[in-house]
Amino acid sequence: MSDQRLARPRPGGRGAAQHDSSSLEGRRRALRARRLRRGWVAWALLLPAAAFYGVFVIQSIVRTVQYSFYDWNGVTAATWAGFGNYVEIVRDPELGGSIVNAFELILFFSVIPVALGLVTAATIRKFATSRLALVSRTVLFLPQIIPLVAAGIMWSWLLSTDGLVNQVLRAVGLGALARPWLGDFDTALPAVGVIGAWVLFGLCMLLLLAGMSKIDPSLYEAARIDGAGVVREFFSITVPSVRQEIGVCVTVTVIAALASFDIVYISTQGGPGNSTLVPGLEIYYLAFFEREIGTASALAVALMVLVLAVVLPLQRLTRSGDS
Amino acid sequence: MSRPGGWDRRRGIAAVLLVGGLAAVAACSPPGAGAPTQGSSSTAGGTAGAAPTCGDEDVTLQAYIETGFPLPKALMDEFTKQHPNVTFDIREDQFAVITQNAPRVLVDDPPDLMRLPQVSELASDGLLLDLDRYAAAFGWDQWPASQLEQMRVDENGRRGDGPLYAMGLNSSMTGVFYNKEQAAQIGMTTPPTTLAEFDGYLQAAKDAGLVPVAQFNGGATGGLAFPLQNLMTSYGAPTPINDWIFQKEGASIDTDTNLQAAQHLEKWIEAGYFADDINSMDYSMMMSRFIGGKSVFIFDGDWESGNLDKQMAGNVGFFLMPPATEGGAQAAMSAPLTYGVSAKAANPDCAAFFLDWAATNEQARTIGVEVGGSRPMGPADAFMPEVDADTVTAQTLAAGAKIGEDNGAMDFIANATGAIYAKSWTPNLQKMVAGQQTPEGLLKAVQADYESEIGD
Amino acid sequence: MIVSARERWTGRVLLTVLMLVTVMPFVSLFVTALHEPGTYPAGLAWPETLHWSNFVTAFQSAQMGKLLVSSVLIELGVVPVALLIGTLAGFALGHLRPPGGRWVFIAFLLGLTLPYEGIIVPLYFQIREMGLLNTRWAIILPLIALYMPFAVFWMRAHFITMPDDVSEAARIDGASTWQLFWRIHLPLSMPALSSLGILMFLWTWNQFLLAVVLVDDPTQRTMAGALGAFQGQWGTDIPLLCAGSLLILTPTLVIFLLFQRRFVTALLQGSVKG
């Protein structure tokens, strides 16, 4: 995969030129002059993208921060609130709870797909080119391409009282476990998490599989000769070799968990109680339903900061072993 | 892997701080500073005095209605038949979605007619058209005052008095529907006259292996508020509850009789009188179960009467919640099927004319009763269609008359503030079902949310 | 590579089970869609009579024709523009590398992890001030902006890998920057561009939050947004809801199956870099 090359330091075009004789010196000066002109061209080419980004994204981030310091209902004039909205996030169990819920979702959105993906990929890597494996590439990807809304609708139905999940449980004699999964305080959040795991598993598995296909087979052969079993092989060769891919999976899925909205909006609307309320949904409710723009914005700022705070250290973790 | 390397991470953080700094600068001018302070006084044009009409030219009314209730569409179809120049562009959503969208839609996509949740905040924010001018022109102010008081909002945002901000398509009322066949099976031949008797039938249904009550309580709609408020009226009087709903000074939901009611509800939950999946049951699932014979009772409103007469002809009965002691006064939640006009509506005159028509036209009143199942709005002596005495529609109409005599009408506790239902009653009732909330805690939590909402 | 029969079989069984779990929801959706409208079918039960008419009803009540047109219009508004300006910026940052460009790049990187919910509130007021609420522009313009971090990041990464000697040689032959970009870099960038295009197509098609907040009229929304509205209206009728969901899914599924190889590659690369 090309990303291997991308990670390298900037390719040395200039370094290559130095191998040539000094007769190039004059041309190089001309090139430098041109480079100055290219500076202006470059800025002109950057302008449209930067303009869109500045107007809609940067400005919106700034305005979110601004709103978060006000009490505002979106209609009448706002009043200054200082850090009041942030204090509310800490004090109000509903707001704080939504953040806790988002972190719990990480278990399902990230840990399960990555762990299950690792095991599956390690099991099938040896016949990754068989027909079954090729078909699986297509099938396992289906959840990735459909809208999350559709995943939410499908699973709400599967997890309902008379849904397939309970039907299967009853058929295998586990009827006592059957319940309205999305309507039960103990299971609603995990049930939402399962929907996320279903969506994200395929992506993780295939990413990890792609990573494993780059492992030098001789490593495994050497391990076998040393008498290593499947388990040791998995932990001492496979997992370390795909550390980067694991990092990617975790990053993508953690963001999906913390910023979840679509699935919850469709399947539980945050209920029962507030047991599946997540920050994204709470921002939406606060801003457009309860019309507490200030509190909504404070929560939005908290969410943006949280995502950065979780994702940035992850980059360090996956990168640290490289050098 | 080509994520940003270490060199730019620190600067990334610096950039975040920079953005924060920018924000502090931007904070100088508060959002909404340029917003007009009041928009509500803008009553739409038209000649004063003469009652407005829809005119002769083609008009398309933008209507935003609630999914699953055939009455508005039936009325609109009939209206177009009588006034061919008027057509309706209808958008439908579930009530919870409408509640969430109301403030935005009224401003940014203004409908001429819109199904509304409770109106106090929408009215005081100037989103709804003041209908007083129409009330005078059409003579709505001559109707029994109680019909309209829930839709009046004073300058402090309290309901019950002040300008009129909405109208009803009819006036609905709630109680208990029951499956006659199953009721006979558990020995209930006439409706219970005391709460204790009702308790007995619930237990009998449970003992007979039937589901006593399938009550919707899932998603954003806590349907246990229906039995709860019914129980409140068994134990206490409707007036304090109405005061609370209308945000009268010092009103509280956390009273002794309401606590008894909440404890009674908890007793029902613990006794297993409700289906075990009510926390994931939505309204239409409840209806489907009841119609399919999978629930002996449901707490619901007369808007279903017409539907039930069709789907369970002869097999469905209705009674008002029995009082705690025999012969006690009865009360019921009773509210207009509220429709309002956006302050920015394009055709307010025609919309108002439609609302008046729905209350006064004989054909419309017939549809109101037969399709809607409830009493239409309008003067006390207005035309009423003949209704077959065996139908549940007849029973609910009679019950409505009884409530009128007893002065037992009250609004719905879910209508006290804009967000009290979805953000307070619903989650707390769902918690109570799961054993995570006590009756005391329920009332205290709701009262706290109520105070924090009307406080600012 | 030596693979024991046992390993092979474990792998096969595991893979088959996982594929079944993946496909089951689709099957359940399909079977439920064939039940009588207005009923609550129990689990995965084959209906006695097949109500194919549900699809017709759903097609009409969901105004599928209009929804398709709307989604396509939004795609046409977003993807080409975002591709073009993202590529130009990527070329500037990755190949021309102007002084100070690094700062611009960092500003873009900031947006890579941005949850859309973080800025949806001011976005709503901004779009309202522009008078664009309830129009497709309300989705198109912010989406182009929101895709910029990834598009610029992706294309910059691509242009950085292009060996400099190619361009130097062209320069020496007197090619202008424009010619260099148009004649040499762009043709070499087709794989990167098409992957980016596919990703942006999918993201747009499936965009829900912006549609729900900024556009009320389902016929002005993206497919996912329209599906949300359809659920709002028909969520009370499960078979019809399932039929409608399937109809709304079909175009995506068809396009995916036609271009699956490119899709899979694009998504895998996309997440590696995103």
C-alpha cells in the first residue's frame, strides 16, 4: 500500500539533482526565481479551499466557542453567561452522563470490532485469496456503505420484542434472556453499541487483513520452527506487525463512538430514561428543541476538545515504536 | 500510515488555543443582538371587521400535521371539495418530531396550519400568529370560554388567559378503553366505579394470563403519563393540576394526592399490570396490540374512537377513570387538537377560515365526530351528527358531556412546558418502569425541571 | 505457506458466521417488507401472502423519484467542486509548497477529527442568515467545506509522493505551472482522485445530521436524510418502513456492487489516511 511510502520523509528531488554535474547551477537559479512566482500561484490555488473552509468550518468553530459563553434562546438577544454553561455540563447529570455514555460506546464501537477483527483476520490471512475470502470482502463491507440511519432502522427491528434476536434466543432455549433490548435500561446502550460494532467490524477486519498481508511469511516459518503455537504467533508476530493498522482502526472507531448521532437518533432517541443519550444528540436537543444554544455550544466545545484529547495521544501510541 | 507527525501536534494545540483566543475577541458582540425583540404583535393584513375568507383565487395552504391521525386529512379533503380553489400541501411527522421541530419550522419554513405541542413558549417567542382578530370576526369569543383557554397565553407566557394563539380541530378527552370480550372473560360486565374495583380487574386479567395493559412508553413519548394523570384525578381535584400546567405562581406537581397517585402507579408496575416491554413500545405498537386482542385495557383518548369502532366493531368499550371512592367526581385530560398559524404564514386568513369552518360547518362537524371520535369545537348548541348508541364513539361523547358537567376537564401534564414531556416526564417514567425511580423522586425531579425551565 | 486443514476450517466457519451476521439484518428487512402493511410481523417469519405492493406504496409515498433527483443534485453540487478545489489546494501544498503553507496545512488538519455536531449550531444560524435554509445549498456549501481537511490532506499526500524529477524535467522543458498540473500531475493522479471521489460520494449520500437540521423538506435532502424523514412519517408501519428503507438503500447497493473493488480500496485507503 502506498501509505508506506507516504510515511517516509519528504522524497529528495533536490537530493537527486545533486548527483548531476555543476552545469545545472544556472538552471537551478532560474528554478529558484520561478519558485518565488510559484509561491503566488500556490496561494491562489489554495484560496478556494481555504475560503470554503474558513467561512463554514473555522468560523463555525469560533462561533461555537462564542455562543458557549452566552445564554441564548436563538430568538431574542443573548446575555453573557461566562463559564456558566460549562459549569452546567459538569453539574447536570444528564449532560455529564451523555459524555460517559459516549465513552462506554467506545467499548463496542472500537474494542469489539478491533479485537474481533484481529482474530478473524489472523485466522483467514492464510487463505486470503480463496474465493470465500474474496466474497467476504464484498459482504463484510456492506454495513460500511449504507447510511447509519438504515443500520439503525434495521437493528431497531431486529432488537425489538418480537424481533429476530429474541426469536433466535427463544429457539435455542434462551428465551429467558429475551427482552426489548433497546427499551431496557441495562441493555439499551450495549444494544446501540452492537449496532455500531456491526457497522464498523468489516472495515476494521479488512484493514487489519491488508496489514497482515504485508507481513513477511518467513517470520511465521521461523516461529513455527521454534515451536511457537498459534497463540504465541498471534501475539508476538501478528499483532505487533499491524500496530499501525490497529492505530488507524482505533482512531476511526473512537471518533465514530464519541461523535455518534445517527444510530442513536433513529433507534432510541436517547432513551429509555437518558440511558443512551450521547453528546451529539444532546447538542441537537438542547439547541433545536430546548433552545438553550449556550449550553448546546458548551457541550459542542467539550465534544470537540474530547475528541482531540483522545485521538492525538493515540497517534503518539501507534507511532512511538516506529523509530 | 501518514498521520501528522510530532512536529505539528504541538502546533496543532497552539492553533486550538489561537482559535480560542479569536473566540474571546468575537465574544464582544453577543449573538442575536440585532434580533427584533417582539414579533408576535404582527397580526396579518386583511380588512378589519368582515370575517376573512379564502377568496376565489387558487391558494395552497402549507400544513404540518401529525402522522397516524386521519382527522386533519379528512377535513382538508372535504374542505377542498367545498372550496376547490384551496389545496393543501401536507407534511407529516410523529408528534415527538413535531415537538422538536416546532420552533424552527415556525420561523424558517412557516406553515399556514400546524399541529402544535403546548403553545406558551412558542407564543411568547412571537412564533405564532395572534388569532384574537379572527376570534372576534368569526365569533369564537362567544363559545364556551373553557374551549379556548388552554390556547390563550398572556404576556408572561402563562396559559389560560390573554390573546388566542391556536385553535382546536376538535376537543379530545382521555380515559380507559377495554376489550369487551376479554373483560367479560375476567368477570367485568360493567365498567368499574371505584379505583379498587379497577385494581381488582387488572389483577384478574393478570391471573387469567392476559396482558392487563399495553401502554406505550418508549422512545421520547412516556405514555405512562396517561394512567398517572388519571390516577391523580382519582385521588385529587383537577384544579391544582391545571394551575401547575398553566404555570400559575407557586404551583407544584409534588403534592400529597399526586404522590398517592404515583405510588399507585408504581404498585401497578410492580404487580406486573403493564406489558413487560412498554419501555420500547411506541404508540402505534400499543394500538396494534390492543386491536389484535393482546391487551385488555389501554389508557388513551377519544381520537381513537372512530378507528376502534371500525377495527374492533362492537368489541370495545370506554370508561372514565373511576374515582377513589364511589360516587366521587370524575375528571379527565381534555385538550383541543391544537392547530396554530405561524406568525410568518403566507395565508393566515384562509387558515383561520379553515379553522372556523372545521368547528361550524355541518359536514365538517360530522367528520369531526365520525373520523375524529371527539366533540368538535364551537358553540354549545351547534349541530351534532347522529351516532349509533352501540359504538364507543357514543360512549366517549357521553363521557365528554359528563366531564363537562363535573367541571372535570384539565390539560395534559405533558403540556406544562415545551420540553417537560420529552425531557422530564418521559425519562423519569421510563426509569420508574425499570425500578430506577421512586414515586417521590419522580415528582421531585419533574418539579425541579419545571422550575428550571420556567425560571428563565 | 503451510496451512493445516483445521486452521482452514476454523477460518471458513468463522468467516461464514460473520458474513451471516452481516447479511441477516438485510434479509430480515426484506422479509418484513413483504408483510401486510400495518402489522407487526414476529421476527423472521415468511408472510402467507407476499405484499410486493408495499414497494410501490413506499415508492410513491416516499416520493422516491424526487428523492433520487435531490440526492443526485446534491452530489453534483458537492463532489466535483470539492474534488477540484481540494486537488488544487493539495497540489499547492504538496508540490508547490509555498512559504507558510505549512500553517495552512495545520489549519486544515485541525478539521480532520472535527465531529459535525461540534459546529452544527452556528452552521444553522449562518445558513439561516444566508437565507439558504430548506434549500439544497444548505447541505452542499457546508459539506464542501467540511470535506476540505480530508481532501487537502489526501491530495497533498499524493502530490508529495510524486517524484520531483518528473516535474523538474517538465519545467526545464519550459512547461508552465498550469501545464505541469494539467498535463503531467493530473493524469498521474487519477487513482487518488477516483478514490477521493468515491469517498465523498458516499459521505454525501449518507449525510444525515446536516440534512436533519438544515433542511425540513425531505425532497431537498440527501438519501440518508430522506430516510430519516421517511422513518418519521412511516415509522408506525413496520412493513412499509422496511420497504421504503430497502428502496432507499438500493441505489447505493447497486453502485457498490458495480464498483466494489474501487469502493473497498477507497474506503480502506481512506481510513488509513483519514
